[in-house]
Amino acid sequence: MDKRVYTDQNSLATVLKGMQLVGEVVGSTYGPNGRNVIIEDEDGKPHVTKDGVTVAKSMSFSTPLINLGASLVKDAAIKSLKEVGDGTTTTAILAAKAAEVGYNMVADGKVNPFYLRQWLEKLTSICIDKLKESSTPVDKTDTELLMKVALNASNGDTELSEKIVSLFSEIGKDGVVSVKDSSILGVHTQIVDGMSIDRGYTSPMFCTGQSAVELSNCYILISKKTIREYRELVPFLQKAIDEVRPVLLMVPEVDNAITEMFLTNIYQGNLVGGCVIQAPYSNERMQDFFRDLGIASGAITGDKDWNEDYLFGEADLVTVGRLSTEFKGLRYDKDTYLKHKAYLEDMVRTQPNKFLADKVSERLAMFSGSIGYIHVGASSETELLELKDRVDDVIHAVQAALKEGVVQGGGQALKILSDYFREEEIKSVVFEEKLAMRAMIEILKTPGDILGTMRTSTQDPTKVVYTALKNAISVAGMLFTSSYIITDER
């Protein structure tokens, strides 16, 4: 496809317009009194949301240069989302303002664009240090502070905020949360201690008059392949028999002969207890689950081979019901467990595809042990999407607050920094530094200007604030240090 090259200042101004449009529309959702945006999806259905990145992603334009500007802000917002899971609205607001101020200074011939970018990056580093210095640490017991964070992220939804804060007060900053659709209206929370899967016993005969099978001090035998010969299981079953311990057998496919063999050994008194269940998922996802459970149960450690057909782990208690199985007190090797958890966390952070990232997040949630489930239900698809957007915002905001503390919300922390640079600008004798400080003053006070005279007692996660600023300054510098634009010929 042929390309078109733009070299004039007006073209850059058009790109800036695209950045400002995204900043304006996304900025309308900012703060406790921010407004919703109605977005038409691919099927022509409405999606009502205040989620910054959802609004930003929806904005595309037929004019190439305006679309380029919109994409610059979208990329910055998405980067913030990937890094901290929040701050997309603040990023868009700051990016649009930083691009405007920087562009005007360069277009007026006041400063070399590269000097301006270098000084803005230096000032951003100062901002980050000062935000960290002023940050108030938050513990999971600090429900009052966490509520301020949650209320800001949920648009003032007290009930939703209370439920999510209560959940995190139980599972802490390292706890994993999984959001699930529900047929029950509203938001409901649940904590599962240990690993849980949606698979139950292969025969009710395992229950012996009870509603569920409880296997204490249990061996977990995972067969990674379809079992063809019963004698392959003998060494593992013999170990359990010798130690008078029950065995849970997990298989890729249900085999009636294997189920009957297990039942026979239990009723004859050879096995003190046991059960057979089918593994969840299929194909590659099943193999991933086998690896996760193998590591969590100690069947896979640094000196045990994953390539073996059978994995033999342990748990304090396995409870098998008709439709689900729970594992508690899984006996993992700590080093292997932590290394695998870090691997999954890295996969979540670096996976660009949201669908795949969500699947890895579910996998991490299951592997991590103490899982907080948030069940979300609504009367329509549109309402469900909007509610889930708010739930996600609150989860990420509370997690960030627990990890690095909080600063004043509603743009107040950035306003304090703008006042600081106002004083420093008077003292400065370096021309480029003075200009950069003037630019930074304008940028930092923008979120507070949007709220106007309204005062808020909310708190923002420190990491979210400085990540938004960092990414905004970075993308703005791309605009005002550019002189050529290349697009596809349309």
C-alpha cells in the first residue's frame, strides 16, 4: 500500500487534536461525579461505562492523523492498565495536556523539543520520588483508607466498595481475586481456602452415605494419560495401602473399569479410602492444570521430572462432591511453588491478548491457594458489562493501594506537586528547566481543574498516580519531538 508523508506543522496539530479528543471524552468520566459514556459495540448494542480504558479503546476516527493521535493516548492508557491495572483515565487526561503544552512550546520556538523532553523526564522522576515519600502505607486492616480508595474507583458505590474491601481484608495484598458471572443479581463475594475445581466423583458409590467424600492426609495420583493397564497404578496404591492413607485418582477420561477397581479395593478394606475424578479442561489447558496441581501438591519439585506419566502429590484434606472438588493443605515444595507462581504472574503482566491474560489470571487464582471470588450478576448484558468494569477498577485500585500505599485523591497529590514546582521555577536559573517546570505545573494541575471547586476525601493508590504520570509524559514527548508523519494512503 502506498504511503503518505506529512511534514507541515498543521499535520502535527491534527494529531494533537486526536489526543485531545480522547483526553476530553475519557476525562468526562473522571472523579466521583464523572459521567458515563455510551459506546456502540460491534453488534450495535450499547455499552454504558465509566471505565477509562474501555472508553479510550472504543475511540477510532476515519481521519488518519486524528486517529494516530487517539492511538497514542490509547497506547499510554493501556500501558498503565498493564502495569497497575488502573489509572487509565488519569493517564489520558495527563497525556492530552502534556502533549498540548509541549507542542505549543515547541511550535512557538521557545525551546528545543529534545531538551524539553529530557527536562520533563527529570521532573517526572522528581514527582515519582516525592509521591513515594508522601505515600501512606496501607494494611489489609486499614478498612477506612481502603474504602476511600474503593469509593473513588467505584464512582461512590458504597455497597460494592464495602464488599470488595471486606474481601481483601481477608485475603490480603497477595491474595488472588477471580470475577465470575452469576445468575444472581448484584455482587456477592466468596473466599475459598485452597484449590477448587468444577469436577466431582465419577460414582456416588464413593460417598458411603455422605453427601461428599472427605479424604484426610490424602495422596493425589494424577494420570496424565488414559490408563490402559491397571498394573500401572499398583506401585502408587501399594504405597497408600502400606501407609494406611486414602488416594484421589485424577484421570483425563473416565474409565468404568478403573472406577470399579477403586471401589472394590475400598469395600474390601485394602484402601482406607479413595475416589476417582475426571480432570477439568481439555488438551493443552488440561496439561497446564496437571502441572499446576502437580507443583501445588509437591508431586513436581526441582528434582522430580514433569515428563513422567504419573504425578504423586499430597494434601491435608480433599473433599469431593457431586460437582466439585476442593484441595486444602496442599504440600508443595516452597522454592518450586514460588518460582512457578512468579512465572504465572509474569505471564499475566506480559500477555498482550486480554482474553488469554484473563485465562492465565484464572490459572494463577486457582494455583495461589486462597482465592477470593466475586460473583457479578445483572438483568442485562449492558448492565453486566458496566458493573464488571467497576468491579475490575475497584479490585486493581485496592490491590495497588495495599502494595505501595496511597496519596490524596481527586488530583490533590498532583496539585501539591504543581505548587512545589511553582516555587522551584522561581529559583531556577536554567532556561530550559524553567520552561519545563512551567509545562509541568500546567500538566499536574489538570486533574484538579477538572473537578473544580469540588473537594474529595478519597485516596488514590500511589503507584497508580505515578505510573499514569510517567506514561503520559512519555507519550506526549513522542508528539512534540516528531517532525514527520507517515500514514497509509487512503
